[in-house]
Amino acid sequence: MELRGDFSSYSEILDLLQIVSIGKKTGEVVLNSDGESITIQLKNGKITNFKTNVPFLEHLKERIVKGEIPLFEAIKFLLHYVAMWDKGRFSFLERDIDEEPIGEADTINIMMDFTKEQDEIPDNLKEFFKKNPRFELSEEISEPVTLDREDWKLLSLISKGHKLAEAIFSGADSFKGGLERAYSFKEKGLIKEAGEEKKEVKKTVEEPQQNAFVNPELFEKIRELLIEAMGPMGEFLIEETFEDMDITRLPVNMIDAFVENLLEKIPDSCLINGESCREKLKNEITLILRGGANGA
């Protein structure tokens, strides 16, 4: 069994997970959006492991091993992150799983609990999370504040310059609870959004011009070329190349390596008007990426 397609809402991901769970399937659900990838592994319809190229999401595994959170809660964290995506692609491939399980969680129960949390979270908190700002500690507060253990852990991560999502996923016991705590810090004046001037200085330090990134929108043009040349097989080659190179965004200085890696995935049998697809597409893809590089 193999399923592939696009999604524009997390509800479509839940539908896929429900099909896999009810059918007691074993395999991998792969979710991709703008270079970010999340793979959920299932055995007999139950979730047993996951992997991702987003570092702070992958860190959830360490939290499971340490006993900070169960696999059940970690998968809900992942679904809340996917809910932040505007669109993406999914696939399910039924196959044996070689990786060792890190637990076993009932897929339907996770979905029900996640949906309940999504319904309970107010829209202003969802927008607060989706904006994913970076904060700094305020110089003063208007009233005394009492902090518990989880408050302190989360506030510590935020004060170190981590963006909101990374702080919540790294320090909160649950997504909903962490989001509510972080929002309360802001409302009580404990933290303030980092100033634009300071963020620009930080960006200059972390992402100098020679490490500018290619505009993510350009990959849709490349995807169209691949699908036109190869049919449905070409739809997921970009995400597979990102995974192979272990990156989530493409630096300008890695364009040539990306193109070579991508072209290697095109079979020799692929021809366009009698000419090799690889040779035909190489210049077009390189031209698109070179023409759209920017420092964003």
C-alpha cells in the first residue's frame, strides 16, 4: 500500500493516520513542507518511532529517553508543529520497520487528544505560536511573579534567545501548557519581543551574505519541471535531496552540490525529446536557483 498527495490542513494528516491505524498497517508516514521533513513510523497501526530533519523536534527523542515526556506526548508536539504549516506533501509507504521502537502509542488516542487541545487553544495563542518570535527578558515588571519548576525551565530557554517554538518543544511538559505559560510571561511583562534592530544584528552574525539562502518559493518551479519530465516520480525528489544533504534550507554556496545530488535521483531511462533528462534539466534548475538566491 502506498499513498501520496498534498495537504493544506492538519485534518488531512489525521485522516491519513486514521486510515493507517484502522488498517493496522506497518510503515512510514512522511510529511514535508518547505524543506522540513517529519517521518512517523507505525507498526500494526500504532506509532513506535519518528525522525525529522528539524533539530529541536529530533531532540524530543532525548526527552523521551530521559523520561521527561512519553512518546504519546512527543507525537502530539509533532502534530502541533505540523498544524503550523500552511501546506505540504504527505506519503505513506507500507514496509517493514528496521529501526528499534522507542515506545508504542495508540494512534487514535493521540489524534483525539491532539484535536481536543487544538479546539481548546484560543486563536490568539495559535497566532502567537505561528509567528514564532524570539524574546528577551524585560528590564522590569509591574507586579511580583511566582514561578514553578516548569515556568523557570521555559523562561530560561526563552531568555537564552531560543525562538518560541524551540523553547516550548525543549522545555514544556505539554504543548498546550507550554504555550499558555509562554503567553502568560508576555502578558505579565516578564519577556518582550526582541527588537527589530537587535534581530538584524544577530542575523548578520549568524547568516553572513556568503551563507545567504535560496528563496523556498523557487523550488515549486523546479518541482513542476521534474513532474513534467518524470511524472509523479518527480514530485518528492526535492524533499529527498534535502534529507540526503541533512539541510532544511539551501545555502547559495551549496547550489551546485544540491543540483548534482538531485540529478543523481533521475533514472538513466528518463528522456526528453531523446535527450537525457539529467542534461536537459541541469541548466534549467541551476538557472532557477541562481536567479532566485537571496539573503532571506
